[in-house]
Amino acid sequence: MNNKLSFLSELQTKISEVLQQSPAKDIEKNMKAMLNQGFSKLDLLTREEFDIQSEVLQRTRARLEALEARVAELESRLKS
């Protein structure tokens, strides 16, 4: 996915450079709109959203490990 993003970003940059050297500003505007529309269809998320979900996952894993340890302790008490 990262390769797709860097490829598309590089493509957009190169297209922009070519268009700046030509009088075709309308084409540049249309290409940017097309690329933005393409990006919106990729179900991408921002870095901030990714970081937030990573933090949530870390907290969830820590809570799960604590609960597993508690269940193991309670099970050992029941067996005794």
C-alpha cells in the first residue's frame, strides 16, 4: 500500500512539473481532481488515525493479558 502511495505521489509530482512548463493549467486542475478522486476510493487513512488505532490496540492487548493472568489465577484457586 505504501508503494502505491509513493508511486501515485511521484506520478502526481511529475505530472505537475510537466504541466507547469506548458500552458495547460486546466489539464493540471483536472488531473489533480482525478487523482484526488482516485485516492478517496482507496480507503486510506491518515497517519494520525493509524497511530490512534495502534495505541488502542496496544491498550487492548495489555488489558487482555491482564485478564488472562487473572483468569489463570482464579482457576488455580478453584483447583486448590
